[in-house]
Amino acid sequence: MTTRRVFLFEYLSAGMGDGRHGAPAELRAEGLAMRDAMQADLTALQDVKLSVAVGRSDSSFGADSPASTRHVCALVGESAPDFVARQADSHDLVWVVAPETGGLLAALNEVVPPQRWLGCTGDAIRLASSKRATLARLQQHSIATPLDFMTDAAVRHWVVKPDDGAGSLDTRRHGDHAAALIDLQRRGQRGETATLEPWVNGDALSLSLQVHDNNAELLAVNRQRLAIDGEGAVSLIEVDIAAGDFDAAQRHAFEQTARDVCAAIPGLAGWVGIDLVWHAQRGPVVVEVNPRVTSAYVGMSATLGRNLAAEILSAHEAAQPRAAITDAAL
């Protein structure tokens, strides 16, 4: 049995968050939960020797960590790309979770050889890192998006959010188009790149996919619990995985949406998340595509009775020449 050396890097729990690529105070718990879920799946594999990125002041690891797991830290002053590149040199596989904000996830992808990178290709990451570019691509492929509602007289609310934002951070819903335009203009004056879209009424959901060779398996449909405060700030409170009683027609629509999105964005691979709204008349309306592990990963392996990390590793390796994988620095 060949031992595989895997480096697991979740940006915020690795102590790399500086406020530019997310909001550590708000998102660190989510990052920790994803890291721990991925780590649990990986440590269950006897042929994996795991390295987990942690912050220099991280005390969340106890003495009960498996002997096959070690914890690694960035050097003082070392950037996230430099840290990931250094670790990639001594590992067979690299699994990264990081925000798309500011091109961060794409930058991390660029420093890892493709045969060692677990997940979407650089081209897919760069496209999905822009909400506007993603929706434009999906619209070209006749996939329903909020852009379809731009001239709909029934639209009552408009949403402004960062074009490359993470989660619901800095997302605001407005009661009229004029107020949304003012918000958009003010963000532009601050040098921020934002997008304005119609707010689509319906059930806020996400699809969890496992994608290999552009074939999408729909793992679960998850319910997103959103909150909107008095000033219109939108926040994601909770994700209920594999939640909701959907009929056969709805399930078919979700599966078709998953296939259509993967056909529209070549290079999606591994775990992929799709945020959407189920509209009463139009069915699934895709809001964004997440080209990485999302918070819905937490608890998903147990819910499905599968080790999803094992499946993702195996599918990736099956597509790679074995010699290319085992040529990491020895």
C-alpha cells in the first residue's frame, strides 16, 4: 500500500486571515469546522499521511491527534501562496479551502502543480471568482440566473454585493433600485468591485456536488437560513445539509442544473457548491458557483454514510499518471 502525503490548508484556520480576504472574526469558526471535517475524513484513511496548516497561536489541537497527522505553520511573514507552494513541494496532494476574494484561491492554485491540486482548475476558479462573469457565462448557456429578472416588473428588492465576495459578507438588500444604485456607486468610489442584481424571491438553497471528468453527482440539496437586518444587511445563519422534502420533479430540476452548470464551466472538479433560489414559477435560479469545499461539507460524509475525502482523492488520482503523483520532492 502506497502512502499518500496530503497537505490540508484552510485559509482562516491557518492563521492567514488579514481582513482583506474575508472577515476572520465572522468566518473563522466556519473555516475551522470545514478543516476539522476534512481532517476527520482524511485521517480515517490508512494510506494517508496528513499535514494540516494551523496558526502559530492555534491551541485547538490536542495530544489525541493521530500519529499520521502533523501540524505545520507558515513562517513569520510568509504569504499564503509562498506557504502553500513550500508545502506542495513535499506533498503528493494539496487540498485548499480559501476565499475567492481578491483572487486568493486562484493565486494558491497557481503555485501548486496541477497533478497535486485537489479541486477545480485555475480557469474554472478564475471564472467562478467573479459573480458577474459567472452569471454571464451561465446565461449564455440558458441557465436561469438573477439576470433574467432585470426587467421583471415584479421585482421589489435589489441586492448589492462584492463581485468576488465570500459568503454573504458585505451583501445588502435594498427596497428600490435607486438606493441600490447609490450603494453600488459608493462602493465603486471606494475602489471596490461590486455587482447589483435583482433579489429573487424563493427558497434559498445550495447544491453540494462531487464532480469528476465534468460529470456531476448531486450529493445533497441544502437549505440556507438567511437573516436580513433593518438596514438590509444579509447574513447566512445556518446551513441545513440534505434538508427539505423535494418531489421527483424538483429533484430532477436540481440534477439537471448541476449538469448544466458543469457543462457551462469546464474544469469544475472535486467538491463544488452551487447557491440558488427555488423560484415558484421558474424553478432553480443559480446565484453563484463555489469552486471549492463549502460549509455544507461539515457532516456530509456522516449523513451519506460515505467518506467523501476518500472518493475525491481516488477520483483525482485515477485521472493522473501515477508517476506524476509520486514525483513530489523525496
